Amino acid sequence: MKLKFLAAMLAYTAAAYAQAALTADQVKTFTLNNGMKFIVLESSSIPNANMYTFYKVGSRNEAPGITGLSHFFEHMMFNGSKNYGPKMFDRTMEANGGANNAYTNSDVTVYQDWFPASSLETIFKLEGDRIAHLSIDPKMVDSERGVVLSERSTGLENSNVRMLMQDLDSVAYVAHPYAIPTIGWESDIKAWTQKDLENYFHTYYAPNNAVSVIVGDVKVDKVKALATKYFGSIPKRAAPPAVRTVEPEQKGERRLFVAKPSATSANLMVAYKVPEAGSADNYALDVLQALLTEGKTSRLYKALVETQLATSVGSHSTDGFDPGLLYMFSVAAAGVEPAKLEKAMLEAIDKVANDGVSDEELQKVKNAKLLGIYRMQETINGKAQMLGNYEVFYGGYQKAFDAPAAYEKLTTADIQAVAAKYLKKSQRTVGVLAAKED
Amino acid sequence: MKKLFSIALTGAAAVAASAHAAEFKLPAFETAKLSNGLTVYMMERHDVPLVAVRAVVKAGAVNDGKQAGLANLTGDGVLLGSAKHSKAQIDQAFDFRGAVLAGGGGSEQSTVAANFARKDTDTLLPLFAELVQEPSFDAAELDKLRSRKVNGLKQAKESPRQVVGTYYRAMLFGNAAYGNPASGTVNSLTALKQEDVKAFHHRYFRPDNAALVVVGDFDPAEMRKKVEALFGQWKAEGPAPQRADYGKVQADKARVWVVNKSDAIETTFMIGGPGIARNDPDYVPLQVLNTVLGGRFTSWLNDELRVNSGLTYGANSSFSTLSQSGSFGISSFTALPKTEAALDLALKTYDRLWSKGIDKATLDSAKAYVKGQFPPRFETSEQLASLLGDMYANDVSRGQIDNFMKDVDSLTPERAKQLVEKHFPRKNLQMVLVGKAAEISKIAAKYGEVTNLEITADGFQP
């Protein structure tokens, strides 16, 4: 799943930086001899638990010819291993009351299991078996190709934003593999080989390239015993090759147009180059994104929706190991020319760097972030996602607990400074999707 | 992503729980009735310092009459300011405190919901009470909202997945009240006036036709006083609105609606017929049976259409329940050239309910699944508030929740067979196909009497 751009979801994902009542010392960790790290949080509010396993592999590890392979692998991980043949992973899990899903983006592939806590050992058996002994059955590969082609086309059929974002990425990046759509190009989906799949598995699905987070009605000692039993004997592998390509500096605005005949109004997307997840500017950028696009009092909502130029605004940013993009987008009201909408949108964005933000506006976003934390910590899944993201992208799960202070420290000058530094014309790509080109 | 979440036909019904894990108990809550007739539910939870509040009104698209979209516009319009505070003041008050404020109208219930920090209760609860009882429906703001909704309706038709369920409902219930599209149509919405919205609010938003649900971090004695002070003066005038007969599914012959979307690259479809009401005594066991057919990843439909054949990214089925009746539907989508193969396979797989039946091992697995997946459905205050609101609006007794475990555990293969015969529609199946008519119309005739529609035409009926 590459897109999680809806404003409502952003309230959860972007605010995933901290816990209030929860403290760092409640979180326990251990690392097996093969390098696989486990993060455990005991939480007994419901008799359930989850297991989120993060593999550091995504479409940034791909190249032409094998685009979409990370995501395809996410699918193949459900298609059989030594002790659980085709279909048996899901059948066993569901018969034990569990459910699962997974998502892939440019940087990570994450497997999510949700189950009654009493089924913990079954989940460990299943997860351990597929990392140790995945089968890549050519027959399953063929039918799964059809599934992924359908996933690709249904995304394009039902979401203009997805279609526009895919093409925008290929314009915004000239060298870095962030240009590759995570779902893959159609011709690659149809063409990758058995050998490609086997290489990929052996390169990236190593215990030392994974972090597993378990939150719920479990005991740390039990989790440790099960982890050792079911993952301990899986051999460590050589570290995967680093992504070498560094995106060269963008020297000026880039533009694109996508024609979609059935579009009833124009879709506009503006994306600016921003630094990687661990950057010191991250908190200020996160606040900037929120004050521009989140809520009915956000800058863009007031400038575009309240003025009836647009029917909605939104934004998206992904945690990434390499410098990425901050996307902002809006859907025009019927009959509003994209150029008119673009002018108003860019003016509203530029205003932050030019005129700054008020104390009240900054305080509003800080308050919203705090409530976002509370909502996140209402569920075991919110907690697992938060701990995993911080561990993988921000240098350790503990950083989640430092974040409130980092946000609190931000001043209006900090926000204006990051706006001036990153929201520049030369660093943006502007995309328009509409029924036809003029 | 491995799975797509299933298409929910009605937001309210989709929240309904399916089963009960052994250790799980619905948290205690109290029910009271104020002297003006307002039903009040309060449930204390102190995990996080948040309060979820919602007003649930028994009014929705079934009360729209010829003015499709009226309940929905009213439900959202409530947020546009009160007699005492402008929209800008309301937005500022909630946004500044990180609070969430939402309104809306579905088929049979309209909801105004807020979620805020405990410490902001005294600032925001009075504003919430004003919006529910004395919204201003400011003319300029209402115009903007209506125009945004009209645009939204046009945009929704760019995505077959967003509208296939609305066509399906309209097909099944015809001109009966349950067939009304909650969103309205471009023409019907455009015609709505401020006075229509005001009259709808006056008629239905009244204490003897509504419930107030409060779940979260509060002191019950203090909250009772606040609720009494803020909602006790709300007056009902004249006789309370009564529910009428909102209609039944019409399925006297097999029918196919082909909705043409000329640039479609896939065919999006629903197949089914009559279902059950939300408070049907068989509601819980039917959730288990539907789990086998199309309610989880290893369900028969997903296994056949996705895993075995690669025809689609996902296939599922569900009962969409209403207070008086309901519908059943299979949903999926496939690449245009595979349309016939996918439809045939969906029908063949569905027939296994009768030709093969559900064996004990499969049933046991489904029972374990619905029980195991139950607790996370009621983990947050917002989820619990939504459940209490649905119970009120759909006349569901506590018994259905409390007896979940018993109802799931007692289900046998013999009983499953009886329930399949009784509740799953086998004959005269109804089908909606959204796609490229030029290529799928000839296939459609195989499945029933064909009616052709254009997706760009107004509304959701021929």
C-alpha cells in the first residue's frame, strides 16, 4: 500500500511520534544471535495481540526489469513454505482466530498479524517457517501475477490521485529508484522470472534485515522463548547491497499532465523535495504539513475549499531512508481551471515562507499532535505501528518518546525557516490530471 | 498490499459486531431517559484522556421522500454554525483543541459526533449541544456545502467501487424508501433549499427521536449534570415521527443492470438478493456462515476468484442490514476481458452453499475466526459509541451482544444448513455490472433481464 494520503488517516500516521501515558521503560527488546530484533509491549486491554514484522526492502531496492518485485514478494510470502503448503499459512492462522495483511512501500515491507493472544505460538510457527523455508512454487507465481495485475488496475481505475502520483514520481526523480511505482510497471509484472524471485528472497529476507514488534496481552519472557525457538536457528546473511544512487539536485520546476477522459474535474498535485526521515528538520516539516493541509482551519482548506475553488485538499509524506517528497494535492470544483487552482494553491504555500505563522496556529498543530498520540495509543495496533516506524526510520523506538519535547520546542521561526528552505519553486514538481489536455 | 478492505454498503451496518471471544465482555454502561424523552447512554473508560460523544437521530434517507439527499445535507449542515456561534468560530474551537467533529446522514440514522480531550469538555460539549439542537444552516455556508456535495457526487462516479453499492441498493429496493440514495443525486441535491433543511431538522431532530451517547474519560455524576443542563431543555413539539414501512427487496425475476462507464478498464460487480434486518435473531450465526463464503481471506469466494484463478485482487460477500430488512451481496471486480469468467466462477462458488454445504471443520474455523477478531472491534471509545448508537437506531437489544459467544458456539453444521436454506437468496439473483457496456452487455443477457444505464446520467436508477 503506497497511498495513505487521506487527511483522516494522516491524523493518525503523521502523529505517530510519541506516547503520553506510555513510557519508554514499558517497552522491552531483545536481539537473537542471528541479528533479528524484537520489540515487545505488554498491553492487556483486550485479550488480543499483534505481530508487525518490518523488512527493510521496498521499491527503492529495485531496478528496471524487476520493478514491483518487493510488492510481489509480499504476496508470495502467503503462498507456501516447507511445513505449511500453499494456502496453509492463511488457513492455519484463520482457524486459530487470527487475521493478517501486509503492505509494501518504497522503503519497507511490513507483515501484520492480528490474533487472540492464546494463538501466539501458532503465529510464531507460521512466521518462522516462511522466513526460514519459503517455497516459490512456479504455479503460485503465475496465478499471483494475475492478482497483482488486478490490484494495479483497480488502483488506477478507482483513484485519480494514485494515477497522478505514480506519474509524478517518475518526473520528480531522474536517478533515484523512488521514481519506481511500488506496484511495478505492467510489463515487469508480466515478465519477472523464477530466478529473480529466488535472488530477491535470499538477498533481503534475512533475520538481520528485519525487526518484529509484538504488542498485546502477552508476556515478554514467553515471546522471547518462542522467538528463540522459531527464529533462532535461521542463519544470518550478508547485509543487502546499499542503494548507491543519490538523486542529483533539482535545478528547476518540473511539470506533467495526465489525461483521464472520465475525470469530471481537475486534480492538482504539487510535490516538494524534502529530506530523509531521520533529518533534524523532520518535526518542523511535519508541523508545516499539518498547518497547511489538516483540518478545516488549515491554510489550504481555507484558501481553496472555503473559496470554492476546490472540493478537497490533502497531503502525503512517507517515512523514507533517502530524501523524498512532500505531496500536497487538491481536487478542483467543477469548471475551475487547473491554472487558477494552481495559482491559489501556490500562493497559499508561498505565504508561509513569506509571512510566517502565528503563535496560535503553531499551538493549534501542537495540540492536534497531542490528541493524535492519545488516539494512537487507544489501540494495540497504533502502538505497534508507532514503535516499528520509529525503530526502523528514526534510529530507535525510544525516539518516539523524545518527540513530544521536540515538537514543544518548535517556534514560529522554525516553521517559517523550513518553509523557506524546502517549499521552493526550483524544488517542486507540479502535476495535473484532467479529462483532456488543452 | 495483500488485501483490499471490503466494500461497505452502509457505514452504520458495517460496524456491527460479529462474534464474542471467550474472555471479552462489553464494558458496563448506563442508560437513562431525560424527561423530554432523550435517551442517554454513558460508558466510562479511562485508558486515555479522551471523550467520544455522539447524537444519533432516527432519521435518514428513508425520510427523504422525493428530495433525495435531504437527510444527508441536513446531517452535514448541522456543522455549519449555531444560533450563537458562526461556522468559523465552531471550526476554530474544535480544530484548535485537536478535536474531531463530524456529521452525516445515512439510510436510517443521522449522526453528529465529536471526539475531544477530557479537559476540553466544558468548552466543546456546549458547542456540540448547540449544533445538535439549534443549528443555523447559514444560507451562504449551506450553498457552499451543497455545491461541494454535488461535485463530490460527480467525482464519486469516476470510481466504480464508490458507487456500485448505491446502484445495487436502488436496484433491489426500487422506488421504496430503502432504495433512496443517501447521498442524493446531482439534480435532487441541487434543488434543495435552506427551508427544506430547516424543516427536516425541525421534524426529526428532537429529544424523543434521538439518543446521546457519551463514552470515555469522564466523571459520571458530573457528566449526568452536564448532559441534563445542556440537553434537558431541548423540546419536542407535536407527535413524534413514526417509522413507516421502508420496503422489501424486489427479486421476482433474475435481473441485470449494466452501468456503462466508457473508459472502464475493469468490470466491477455485485450479485445477490434479499438479506436480513439488523436485529434478526439469526444475525450472529449468519455472520459466521458469511465468513465461510466471503468474509475472510480464505473464504470460498476469495479462494476461487483470487487465489486459484488470479481473476481479481479480492472477492467478498456480506449481509447489509437495515432496521426492517436488508440485502445480501457478493462483490468483486476483474479485468474487462475476464468478466464472464469471473461472474461464472462467482456464481458457481456461491452455489456450493447448497451443492456441497459447510462441513464441520470449516465451520469450526469460521467460528474461531469471528471470535478471535471480535475484541479489536470494540477497543476504542469511538467504536463503542458507534455500537451503542447503532443499537439505539436499529432497535437491537443488548442480548444480541451478550449472547454472541453462545450463538457462535452453538452453531452446528445441521443448523448451518437450515440457515443457508432460510436466508441466502438462491433464485432470481440480482446483478449490477459497472463497466464498458459495449463489451459486457452481450455477456449480461446470460444472467437475467438486462437494463442499460449510463454512469454519467443523473442518479442511480434507469
